[in-house]
Amino acid sequence: MRAKFINEIIGYDEKYKDVKGKVERSKKISKELKDDICSLIIDGDSYYNEGRVYYLKGSCSSKVKGNGIGADSNGYFVFTHRARSKSYDSIDSIPQKDIDFIESTG
């Protein structure tokens, strides 16, 4: 019997497939925000999980530095593997103090 890799067991690759479709079918995210989020999805990097989308375009911007950018039903947030900020209406409206704090947790 062939040993299963952990990715096969938990379906790890599935969360990276059809992210735009998952966002468009989401009942947790508003229509206006869905359109914005879909334009920021990076194929192969972004993923959808329980009403939240992680690693959107802009994660590479100099303002955000080592943090990732995500979105949920309330707006956009920055995050690391340990913490996330509250949600804001746009990526540009995320305060630099929040970005610096979240970066310090990672």
C-alpha cells in the first residue's frame, strides 16, 4: 500500500483552485467587495477559506512589507501567521501603525 502524503489527506491543493469562483459563490461577501477582491486574486498564491481570502495583490507593496493582505466580508486586513488587523474599507485605508504592529508579530 502506498503511503499518502499529508497534502492528499487534507486536500491542501484544493484551497488554491478556483479561488475566483469560490469568492463569486460566497454568501458571506458583498457583491461590491467581490468585484474588488476578484481583481486582486493571484493565481496559485491566493486562497479562500471560510469567507476570507488570503494573499491578495498588494502583499508585495512596500507599504505592507512582510505582511499578507486578505479580505473578508468587512473589508481588507493585513496578517501574518500569528495575527491580523481589523478590517478596513480599502487597502490604502489600513493605518501604518496597524501594519507595523502586525509585522512585529511575525
